[in-house]
Amino acid sequence: MSSLVMIVALMAIAGCSGSRDLVRWIPLERALSLQKQSNQPILFYFFSKSCVYCKLMRLNTFSDPQVAKQINSVFIPVKMDIEEKREGEMPSGSKLASAFHIRGVPAFVAVNSDHRTLGRRAGFLTVRNFLSFISKISATDGKTPVKNGIAGE
């Protein structure tokens, strides 16, 4: 119970600071088109509107200029709501989360241009931990999978 109170207090403090998400998230359809042209990896961010830790990611991690710069320059960032259930050519957030075996949010999956998984992480990541995760993926050749956020394991 005390950890829940702490999270709510942190959210209130962070909310007052005016922090905002600096990552330029784009829709999946556009991301796939860009990836064909650039061969950059896609970084999927799976979230839920009701997830406290997802809100903390937005307020703390994605509001960090260094994190946003790394994501925006190295990856094609795609934000997917796991509660989204729609039909169409592009998979919904819930279908894509299921395909990647996402069990909880926040969760991150990076895929190369062949749509092979380069790396994945689940749970809230601080700025330091997130930068470590994405730097390990960006240091690979784009073909070597990263397990548990570490290349070659």
C-alpha cells in the first residue's frame, strides 16, 4: 500500500513539473513505409492508458531530451495501446502485443528491417536504464538479437 501512495505522489509531483513526452511517435503504417526506405529498426512501445508506470515513462523517461534524441535518431518509434482492438490491414495494439507475447506494460520491442526482434524489455525504465537498453540495440549490426537488453546473449 505504501508503494502505491509513493507512486501517486511521484505522479502528482511529475505532473506539476510540466514534463512532456519528447519522442516523435508515428503510426504503424507510416513506420513500416519509412523502414522500407531507411532500414532503421522500429522501436515498439506497448502501453495502456490506465497503466501508472506507462504514465511515469511519459513524464520521466520520454521527457528526457537525451532519451528522446536517441530514440528519434536511431529508431522509428511506434507507440501501441495494448487495449486497442480494431480490425483492418494494420494489426491493432492488442494483436501486435499478442504476437510479441507481451504480458504486461510498459514493454519495448525493437525489430530490424526483416522484422526480427533485436531486443525487448518490460517494466518501467529510468532514463539511465532506458539509455543503456537502446544503446545496446543500436550498437548491434541490426541483425544480432538482443536478449534481456544485452546484445549477443
